[in-house]
Amino acid sequence: MTYLIAQPCTDVKDKACVEECPVDCIYEGERSLYIHPDECVDCGACEPVCPVEAIFYEDDAPAEWQEYRQANAEFFAELGSPGGASKTGVIDRDHPLIAALPQQTHA
């Protein structure tokens, strides 16, 4: 089990969760953030600090965002496990699910 980041993060990328994560497992794509399922230690520190409530324990994600469980995992298929997001910087792509979304505007 792990945490996942769903649609509300798209085009926001507030990064409060990144600052809170003790294991540096939240990676930045072009339009969204992603939690590495193998590096996450399930501490839950990221969830309460997300200003758009986009982070869920994977079993608790609303039905409308269940596909983000797979999207978060698949985002790392090519990347593997670098051992920390700070080593990679912004990754110049997103999962196709995110990339296909219309540009989000947030108040």
C-alpha cells in the first residue's frame, strides 16, 4: 500500500507535500506530482498538508480517482527507483492520464 496523488494536483503542484515528505519520494512531472510507490513509507505526512486535497491512501481514494493508483505507479516504469526526488529535478513528462487532461485553472 502507498499514497497517491490524484487529479486536483494537476497544474497546481503546490509542493507542500514535497517539503513534508521525510523520504523524498514525491516526484515532479510537467503538470502533476507523483508519489513513488516503492519509496513511500506510508507515513501519511503529505496528506494533511495538501491544499487541494489531492493525496489519498490508495485504498481510500474516491472511486472517480482510482485510476490514479495505476497512473502513479506507471509514471515510474521508465524511471525506476532513483532513490529520491531531489536527485531528478522536474521530469519532463507526465503519465498519459495527466497529459490528456485539459489545462486546469485554479482560483
